[in-house]
Amino acid sequence: MPSESGRAELAGTLVRSARLRAGLSQAALAARSQIPASVLSAIERGRRQPTVPTLDRILRSCGYTVGLTVDETVPVDWSRAAPERHAAVLVDLLGVVDMLPPRPHPAPTVVRLDATRRAG
């Protein structure tokens, strides 16, 4: 797992790449996402780590959406891993989940069946 500074650099690279792909200047993205240009610049340079809601707002302003995929690409023998490692992974995952915006659930669809069907 990357260090805190490594995560900030990764987020900065992601934000800069999304901004450039969207064809936006830092000033235009700052205005669109309602984030001060100085903060956006610090994020892009890896000097400041954005929260998940801030990252979501920036990326949505570039036309992207943020999603979470949990995929274990490197098998881990959890039976041999230290309990501290279990706890650290769980805390990191729960921290990310807590920062995600709530997802609205659609109302259930009710299908009414006509009990008096006419033959033919």
C-alpha cells in the first residue's frame, strides 16, 4: 500500500490526467469544481491529498465518475498475515467506504397482475 505522500502523488497524477483529457486549464477546472486554484494546483503536484468527496467533485467536473472496485490481484495468505495487517487493510477499506457519497436507491417497482384474465 502506498505511503501517504505516495497516495497524494497518485491522486495528483490522476487529477492532472483527467484535466488534460478534458481539455481544461487549471483555472477552468477550479471554477467548474468550485475548488480554489491554489488547492487544485497543490493536489496536482502531490503536495495535498484530496478527500474522496473532493476527488469525486474534481473528476466529475472533468466528465468522469469515481467508482470503487475491490479486486485481489495478488493472492494473500491471510492465515499467515499478521493481525495488524488484517486490521490495517480493514481500516483503510472502511475509511474509503465511509467517504463515498451515499447512493440513492430507486423505489421498488410493483407489478400488478390482472387476476381476471379473459380467454381469447
